[in-house]
Amino acid sequence: MLAKKTVDLNRWDRVLHEVEYALNNMLCASTGEAPSKLLFGVYQHGTVEAISAENQSNKVNEEIVDDPGQTSSDQFPASSSNMVPNTTPTTDIQNTTPSTSFQNPASSTSIQNSIANIRKRKQTNISEYVPRKMTFDTQKKIDDALIQMITKDFQPFKIVEDEGFRHFVHLLNSSYKIPNRHTLSKVHIPALYQKCLIETKEMIKSEAVCGCITTDCWTSRSNMGYIAITFHFIDNNFGLKSVLLGCHEFSENHTSVNLSNQIQLTLEEWDLTNKITFAVSDNAYNIKRALSILELKHFGCFAHTLNLIVQGALTIESNLLEKIKTIVTHFRKSTSANKKLNNYQISNGAKEPKKLLQDVSTRWNSTLYMIERLVELESSIRGTLGLLDNPPEGLTVDEWKVTRELCIVLRPFEEATKAVSGDKYMTASLVIVLAEGLKNVCSKLQKENYHQRVNNVLNKLLSGMNDRDRWGNIIGSHTLVRCTFLDPRFKNIPFTENHLQMIKSDIIEKTASIISAIRSDNEVQRTLPTPTASGNEQGFSIWSSIDSKVSQIQPSGTNTSRAIIEVQRYLEDDVQNRNTDALKWWMDNKHNYPYLSQLARRTLCCLGTSVPCERVFSKAGLLISDRRSRLSSKKVEMLLFLNQNS
């Protein structure tokens, strides 16, 4: 073919491009594919001359390297005027004549100019597509986040071996090496526990002037006994801080001596022996006796006392409550009865049918929730009971009335329980206010025209509030009285005139003691020798005259008189709204009451309930689940400590 196209054998190279396209047309007609595709798996762009020109252009532009982080839109400009189209050769496979495939010199020159304008990107190194090895800092950062997830959410260590979790983490970061559960349990958790323990001790040492502890005991589902101790104090910025000192295994008999020994060991470990001003627990004799052995001021949990009083009053209506429980149990256990109850509610216009609630024997407020839901669904329950084949015994008209009135009587006790059960704000100042408020409400309810059975319950409630141990003497607790007086929302309002004079005297005495201590420290500072200027052997100083005058000047008034003035100004200040943050108010006014604010910081840290310990045990119940029933007591202690304090 080359001989046919060339007359002069010395000029064969000039028609090379014609021979090339002739061969291309012949192969395309016979195979349907371009020769470059058959030989190399890619499509050739342009003629051999154009490719030669492109190679020459590459040598010119080989030093031009694109940024590896450049996006595709930066690497390939949107404008198409400077690019060679990425298409297959324009050869017509239907026409094999050379004239149709010949590309004139002008076209070839245009292609060369276009190629010369392209900035060729240097070929990407294959190592850039291989995931890089994760650095130590990044690995540690992700490890810490994984440990935090396990401690905060009480996830089992075995989660790192679950197939779904590993696949999820691999999609997020394929370079991250997930530690195994043994590494988490034996290395990471103990290390984080020691770090958190040291940081928490440093915080208490630097910021806790004094504080309050709460304690309680609990038995897990694996029949292991635990004792929890929490510590509460006000920091330098008047913020209430709560710390779990420990949730220790306690397998010994719960005697007063054993309990006091364990509490003493914990306080000594944290160096808090001389910083405890108040101790709160339930009303069990052994724990009360244990705190008495340690010579700590004890107060029985106000919420626990309320629970005992209300449960004792509800024993009068035990038969009615049993009938209600039977009805609730029937609808909760029978699927057909529950379905009919739901359908009845929907047919009466309810968008989402409600279910009946069952009470818990240890929580009186769950009984209130049960009868409130029963009263709410009264019409639906009455209608559904008539549709059942074997219904439980329903309530009579009088019993329905008694149930409705019991809800009204018990609602204030539920409100008081919720108010005093917080652990993010001070609660000891609420105890006297709530106690007096409940008595007043019950006295008013007795004047209402309620059913005689309801009045009997009211009388029982009042009797329990007056006769219950520590309830009748709440007003005699100096700590609770100080907390209430120093709460800017209450001040002297809850107290009678005769009692108020005794309270003011106590507060003035405590404030005067603080002033005296501060003055003593200042005296020590003034007696320290003043350094003389260097080179002045005789001690002549420009400050000697003023220092002498300052040392001779004494603050006007005695410690008691200054305390009286500050307390009186505090009482004359406006009483704050009930929703005001009392600790924030003291932070904002600590310069107005420099000594009284210090007394408030030492007093308002007290709590009125042992709810913080109860919540620790609630979390422990989630931690020691069926999936984690083999956790050692030491691991339980570490995980609970990290959950509460980290």
C-alpha cells in the first residue's frame, strides 16, 4: 500500500498519514473498533503527527504540576476552547477512500496549537490513592472519644467486636484501628479513671471550702451490695458542684459500725474529714446511727419521708387501690381487652389512644399516676368493661368520686416531691417552705366538701406530717433554717416574729465569726516585716510613713456591729422571684455582702434529699444489665465514677 501511494521511494514519509488513515478505515470496517483500541485498549486522538507534537509539548510543560488537592473543576477548565475533545477518531468507517480521511495541514496545525496550550498535569503517584497511616495523636483522639461513648452511654466493651459497629467505623475512617475490648477494659478505662480521679481531687482541694454528703446502699441484680457517697459544694463562682466520691462494693453486714467505717475511709481518701457540714440519707436506723458515730449532722431524706407519709395514709384506701390495680392489670395483660379500649378511645375522637399505667410499690407517686390515668379514661373504661366477656369488677359511683378527689389531694405532694428532688440546684432551703406549704394545703382541703373517705386520708396525712420523726422538728434544724434565711427568694418570710429574732442572732454570730477570722489574717499580714530597698542598710523607705499610719488605723465598729449592719441591709433588699437562681444572685451581690456571701457559700451547698445517690443506683442498674452481668465490682466503680465526674 505504501508503494502504491508513493512514486518516489525517497518521499514515502510524506504520505505516512494517508497510509495511516487507510489502515484505520480498513480495520474499522472489518472489526468495528479503532486500531488503537484493539492494540492498547485506548482511543487515539489525532494523527501520528499530532501525537508527535503532543509529546513535544509535554517536554516543554513537564515542569508544570497541578496542586494535588485541586478539584476536578480546577484541573479541567470549564472552557472547551483550549482542550482537545475526548472523542473517538473522526474517521468514517463507511468510506475507505483516502481523500475522505485525509486531514489537511491547516487542521493539523490547529491541533498542534491547541495541544501546545494545554498544561499537562503530572501523573498522580499511586501512593496518593493508598490510605495514609493514622498519626498517633489522631488515633488517641478517636480512642478517647470511643471511651467517652462507652462511659457516658454505658455501652458494653464488646461493642468494638460487633460486626455492624466495625463496619460503621471503617466507613467513617478506614485507617482507624479499633482497640479490642480487653485493651479498653484493662488499659484505657483504668488510665482514664486515674486521670479523672486526680483532676477531681485537685478541683475539690482548690475550690471546696465545705460541703454536704449523701449516702445510700443498693443491691444489684447479680446480688452484689454497693454503697454510694456523693459530695456537694459551691465553687468560687457560686456554682453547685456534685461529685461521686465512690460507689464501692459492700458485701459486709449493713451494721452501723460497718457503714461508718466505710464512710470514714472514703472521706479520709478524699481529705474531707473536716469539711462535711451536713449528711443526708434515708430514714433507716443503721445509717442514721453510722452518721452519728462519725459526729456528722444528719438529716433524713425529705423525699423519702414524704413517700412514707403518703403510703401510710393510702393504706386507709387499700381495698380501692387493689380494685384499681386489678382493672389496670387486666387491660395490660389482655391483648383483646387493650385493643377494645384503644378502639373505644378512637371512636370517641382520640387521635392517639392512651394506655393505663401500673404503679410501683416503692414509689407512691406512681400510684398517683395510675389513678390519674384511670380518671382520665373513666368513660372509655366504663364503656369497654361492658364489652368484655369476663371483665374485672368495676368501680362504683362513690369509688369513682373518691378516686377523683384523691387525685386532687395527692397532687400537692407530687409537686413537693419533684421540687425537692433536683440535684442541679440547692434544695435544703426548700424543705421548710414545702413542709409548711403542705400543711397549709391539707388544712384548706379539709374545709372542702369532700367525701368522708377522702377526709380520713387528709387527717392521716396531717397526722403523719406532725408526728413523723424529723418532720415535726424541721423548723428546729439550724442548718435548714440558715439555708432558708440565706435564700434571697424567702429570707425571713417563712418564720414567725419570735422565731425570727433567734434566727437573726444565729446568722449575725456566724457572720461575725467570719469577719473575725478575716481580720486575724489581715493582722498577720500587717505584722510581717516589710522588705527594705536594696542598698539601704538603715531601712529608710518612701513607704514607711504611710505604712505606719495604716497599721494604726483600725476598722470602725466591732465584728458584731458590722455583721448586724450587713444582715440588716440583706433583709431590707428586695425579695427575689421564686424562679430566680439564688446562687447566681449571690454571685452578683457578693461585693455588696462580702461576709454574708461567704456564709451563704458555706451553707447553701446542703441538699434536702439523697436523690443523687438514688440516681447513681439507677445508672448502675443500666450498667449491670443482662449483657454485662459479669462486670467486676471494680469496673463498675470506675465506669460509674467516669460517668458522673468526667
